[in-house]
Amino acid sequence: MLHALDLPVDLDTRIGGVVLRRARPGDLGALMRLLSDDPISASRGDVAASDDEPAYRRALEEILGDPANDLLVAVVGVGVGVGASTSDRDGDGRLVGTLQLTRIPGMARRGSTRLLVEAVRVRSDLRSSGIGGAMMRWVTDVAAPALGSSLVQLTSDAARVDAHRFYERLGFAASHTGFKYRVR
């Protein structure tokens, strides 16, 4: 399902030269560092410890192997453009952002399909450069319609006040209260 999305794509950002593509197993270290480059994630244990690599690798393999899930990365640098040959797309590019997509068919809302967006991250030194906005506009304007999704939804930690303003600027509404139950 999600593998039918036409990727990689160039993103329009203030820094230019950013490509959104599917994550690959070789991205694991950079993904771990990106997750740890966030105080809230770090407080939950995402600290890019080498001992955690097997757990992250298992999760990445599971996401990439599930047709209803995909993990996308934003990459910036030489040789990452869509016009580059397939073998050159990584070039010396740097992973600077990520998000996970999950397509959820449902019975509610007259059988509508939702596109869930999770774990949106942009490297801290590049926040406010337009990367996150470009990724999310691609999700709402391209991915959701291509997947037949009538609703794009996400959750955000209550402490992420800046992220909430960001999503509201993009047209998202804080319409629900979410709950989590931590399984021991």
C-alpha cells in the first residue's frame, strides 16, 4: 500500500536540496541520533545508546516490512536530488528529518481510511528551516489523497507546545484528547 507512493521527492524548503525518501536499514544510526536530538524523546529513553541498536533495528525492519507502514527520511546534501541516479541518491547526504506513516482502514466516519503520522522529527539545528512543514504538506497534499485517506491524524505530547503551534499553522485542529496506557 504505502510502497505505491511515488518516492523520492524533492521538498521545497528554505535551505533547498532536501529529498524525502523511504528509510533504509543503513539509516539506522542517523535515525537513532535524530530521535535522541529531542529532549522529550531523550527523557523517554531515546538516547542513541549502542545497546539499544538491536531494538531499533527490529522496529525498523518491522515497519519497512509492513505494507500499511512506512518510515520516511528527509536527506540534504550533494547527490541526493531526484535527478541523481539511483546509486547516487545517498551521496554524502545527511539525514535531517523523519516521520512514520500508518494507513488505518476504519469503520467510523462511513468506513473512512485514516493516515496516521507519528515520530515527526527535524534535526534541532535545522528546525524552522521549512523541512517539517514541507514533509507535512507532502503528507496532506500528496500521500493522503494517493492512499485514499480522508483524514490525516497525529498525536503530540502535551509538552510540545511549539509543535502544537506548528501543526495548527498547517491546518491541523486539536480536536480530540488522547490517552495512553503503558504496558509493563
